[in-house]
Amino acid sequence: MQPPAAAAALLKAQNQREIFTQHEIKLELLWSAFSMAKLQVRQKIANEIAGHEGLALVA
């Protein structure tokens, strides 16, 4: 059996790791959403350029 201080330290470390993992997941989701938004904006710009013959020649 572990001493109470060691058990408390282990529990604290596990809790901190869980919080860190949750933050990693949130950051990954935010990054994915940002990447998707960038792709959507690029697609809209490409569609606009394709709709204007003069701009399409420049692009």
C-alpha cells in the first residue's frame, strides 16, 4: 500500500494529465475548424474568380 502522500501525488498527476489531454483535444478540434473555414473561404474565392472572366485570366 502506498503512503497517503504518494497516493495523493499520483492522483494529482493523473488529474493533470487528464486535463492536459482534454486541452489537447480542444486545440485539435479548434485547429480542424479553422482549417475547414480556410478551405471554405478559398473555395468561395475560387468560385468568385471563376465567375469573372477577367479575374480568371489573372488567376
